[in-house]
Amino acid sequence: MENVALENRVFYPPADIAESANAKADIYEWAKKDRLGFWDAHAKELVTWFKPYEKVLDDSNAPFFKWFVNGKLNVSYNCVDRHAKSHRRNKAAILYESEIGKKVVLTYGMLYREVNKFANALAGLGVKKGDRVALYMPMIPEATIAMLACTRIGAPHSLVFGGFSPEALRDRINDCQAKVLITADGNFRRGTPFPLKQNADKAMEDTPTIEKCVVVKNAENEVNMKEGRDVWYHDLMAAAGSYCEPEVMDSEDMLFILYTSGTTGKPKGVVHTTGGYLVQTQATLKYVFDIKEDDVYWCTADIGWITGHSYVVYAPLALGTTTFMYDGTIDYPDKDRMWDMAERYGVTKFYTAPTAIRTFMKWGTEYPKKHDLSAIKILGSVGEPINPEAWMWYYENIGGGKAPIMDTWWQTETGAFMVTPLPGVTPLKPGTATNPFPGIEVDVVDENKNPADVGYLVVKSPWPSMLRTIYGDPDRYVDQYWKRFGDMYFAGDGARRDEMGYIWVTGRVDDVLNVSGHRLGTAEVESALVECEEVAEAAVVGKKHEVKGESVCCFVILKDGFEGSPELIDKLKKHVAVKIGPIARPDDVIFTGSLPKTRSGKIMRRLLRDIAEGRAIGDVTTLADPGAMQEIAAKYAGKED
Ligand code: WT7
């Protein structure tokens, strides 16, 4: 054992999980023999339809696919009504704890009532089927209620992560022309209230489509309520009727828009629809986290990201699970906060990101050791490749050496898990997401679309929870995902296959960074930098970081008459953080006289990455001005880290 490299060690499914697992090995054969039949069966089993669909898949207008054609349903009905009317009426739907220790339990019966009331409140503000509603909220139960209320009346929501800046919020509201914004007076971060509403106010200075702003009182912050525009959530709820008929939605009606970074400066509004999304999110959660009636399931993702949408809100609630939500920092009041809550709530399934695992690892084993984590049966990881050391640490110290780790590869665009082990079936190796989920056809191919050991990750056929388009920009949808490999969806990731056929995702091959599991376009950061009067040109690359995975590293050419200084470095870092949000704050700013470019003018980021990470400079023969590299390298060597 000792001499086997970590990533070559194999961990077999524990006997107890294998025996009682929702998914047994034969599920792969079933899906392979009859892919559409497999999805058809799950659509029938997992979704309550108002009217059955006529066809599983319509691929006549590729890549604009339709799933469960002409089926009628409502997502909030599937997430609350059907449980509130069953034996689950008094089962906890949401367990919530705030950083300062406020606790809320909402049973399915209670959640049903809240969702209905808020749906009526939104309708009362003039929100109709098809109208977009923006949400800028902390991880509070009201956020879930608001999402479900939107789906109840057929109004697509667009969540903007609470850590994003006012400008980022403004741009996202304007892109989808939202009519209403839902926010909160604030939330606590390390004991200090965060001014969410102030940020929202700044954004709303320039959002002509916003008619009303609903504010949840959460942090007792002083806030400005603009007459005629701003209304308190609790006032609306006090006046709202307790039943709202769910809107009958088509399978292909828009469920939500979620913005994500791409290779240009403008974020893409990824559009998800109703039927297919509800089928695949449920099927994947049910099998991968082996959801059982008595689970306490905790996904630590913020609802502002796709993981929060699919696996904090929609899939767990649709399956009638108890989902735990925490709003706060992971080390407040101390570094055992997460394990303290996992113990107190008896968490059985725990899903988090490698960046968090590496942070816990740095803090040491004493923190998880203080708590009884023996209820944990299955662990999950998402957001970036998990390094084998972090995998082992997680496995031993959080899972007690008995909980299999589900390394799930997927994206905002895929909506649900695509490559993932199954806990009762798949032998695990630290660092690989292993196999495509049943009914999903993923491959690693070379430039010519031929299967390869090392190459690009593609999806070879449509899947139910796939994005349908980019909001307002169908051409960008086609260009971005369906051009490079023709009829195969290109994910933007590189990958390799090992001798067991397992897929190892190696990271983005496009100009997208992954900072702490969050996507950031190099172009977004660059356009923020060139807004500064001192900056003539900027090139941004990701630099390996032991906790964040990648950090933002900027190479900056100043305009004539300006000089680099520590003050200017600070100013530029701050500008990016204010412009995009704190997650985009650069770790390094390096001033240079020129940038390495190909003869066609494309910045050679690979070379900049070599320099940023202190590697020897690679092949520079395609450079327009090979001397430029030496200069940059010298500058970097002299820089204090
Ligand atoms: C990108 C998608 C899906 C929710 C979180 C991020 C990377 C995600 C893994 C994994 C290796 C992963 C990819 C992907 N990624 N999960 N298990 N192993 N890489 O969603 O912001 O849409 O980012 O995250 O690079 O393309 P996202």
C-alpha cells in the first residue's frame, strides 16, 4: 500500500452502501441499451406532470434541443405541494442556521404556506408569467422561498451572488431586464453586518426596468427604503393570501437564467428550462448521494451559483429531502464551525468544494476531531479537480475512512452532474470524477473529434438538464458550445483517460480561470483593469494557488507618464475587487513594458503562466518579439512575493 501513489490507490464501495444503494451496477447497461427509455422512466418516476409529454427528445433543430415535449408541470408544485400533501407534511424541508446562531426549521407544510404567500405577493407587484425577477440575497430560507415563488408563477429568476459588486448586479439586471429585485437589508460576516441593500441601491441607480424592490429584514441594518419602489418582505407577507394556484408551465418554458463567466468581458446568461432540469437534477442526486428518507443533506454552495440552484434548492426539495443551509463564514466563531453544525444536525451527506477542503486541511485535524461526524455516509466534491492529497484528507478526517467521495464534474451549463462515481458501484481513485452518469455520453477527444487518451472533454449527445441558449444571444450559444467539435458539446475543459477508462478533468483550456471553484473570465478582469486611467494594456492569467486552486495574476502595461508603485498595485487590485467582486481580487500585479504576443496579436497566456508560476520559459519561437519574454521574466524575478 505504502508505495502506491495516491492517485493509483483504489477504494471499493463499502458493503453496506453497495447493498442498499439506489443505483446498482446494472443501471449502466440499462441506460446504454436504451438511453431515451432510461430518461423516460425517470421523468415518469420523479416528476408529477399536470399533462404527460408526447415525446422524450426532439432533436430536429439541433443544437436547440427539446426534452419531454409538450409536457406540462410546475416546479414549485413538485418541490412543495406534493410533499406537503403526503406523509412528509411535517418533515423538515429546510434546516437553517445563521452565522450568529439564529435557527429556523421549515417543514414541507410550512414551506408550502410561505411559498404560496410569497407567490401571491409577487403577483400583487405585477409579476406575470415570463417576467424576470432578480435575486441578490444571502443564504437565508427566504431566498429559497423566493426562488420557489417565482417558479410557482412562472417568472424566471436570475440570482446574482451576494458577493458580486453593484456594477455586476446592475449589468445582470439590465441584460435580462428584470422587473423586480429581491434582496435583504444585509447578513452577517464574521459578526459584522454586510450592506447588501446599499449595494442593491447603487445598482438600481441605473436599472430602468426595475419597478419594485422587495427587502427581507435579516440583519437589522439601517437601510434606505425608496418611496414607491422598495417594500418590506414582511409587510407583503402579512397581507398575502395563503394559496396561489401554480402556473401550468411547459417543459421547455424558461425556469431561470444564471450568469456565468465566459471568454469575453460580458457574462453569459445561461438559460435553463423546466422539465428536463427537474428530471436530471433529481435523478443525479438520488443516485449519487443515494438519497434516503431520513437523510440530513448539506451542500455548502451558495444559492447564487448553479450548485446552490440544483443541489441546495431544486433537487433536494423535489426529492422530499431535508436540506441544511448555513449563512456565514466557515471559521466563525472558530475553525470547527462546520463540524460543530454537522454533528448537531446529524448530517448524513456532505457536499463541498476542494478549495474549502484545502482550507480545512491547512487548519489541521484537531477541528474535525472535536466532533462526532460518524453520521456522514457519503461525501461530495465539486468546482475544480480535487488534488489527491486533499481527497485523502477529506476521506480520512471527515468521512472517517468509510464514506465514499463523489467527485462530480459538471457546469453551470450542464445543470446537473455529468461525470461522477456512483457510491454503491464505482471503485474510486483520488482525483478522478470516474465515469459519465448513466444516460450521459461524455468523451475525451482530440482536435479531430477522435477518442483520445489526452484531449478535450465533450458531450456527444443532448442531455435533459442542458442549457437551452444564452439569454438574448442564441448565436453566442451556438458559437461557444457547438462550433469547435460540430455536433459535440464542447465544455471548455481538458481531460485524460486512465487505464481503467476513468476521466480525469485537468482544467479549463479556454481563457477562463477557476478561483476557489468560481469561474472568472480573464477578459472580465482585463477590461476592469484597462478602465483605470494609468493602464494601457493588461493580460490576466491564473496562477496555481495552494488553497484557491488558481489566483488572479495580472501583467500590466502602463500608459506613458505613469510609473508602477506599491500604491498603484493596491489601487488596481482594489479596483478589480470593487468592479467585479472580492473573489476577483488579484493576488499579483506585475508591471511590464510589453506582452508576449503571437504574430496574429493573440496574447500567449501559456508563457505568462510559466512566468507567474516561476517555471522556465517555454517555446517562444512563435512570439512576435521574443525579447519581450526576457524582460517580463526579469521583472517578475525581481518582484517581492
Ligand atoms: C467548471 C464549471 C458545477 C458547479 C461548480 C462550478 C470545473 C467543476 C469539477 C470537478 C474538475 C471541475 C470545470 C468546469 N469543475 N467540477 N469535479 N472536477 N473540474 O460551476 O462555475 O459553471 O464551472 O468548473 O472546469 O468547466 P461553473
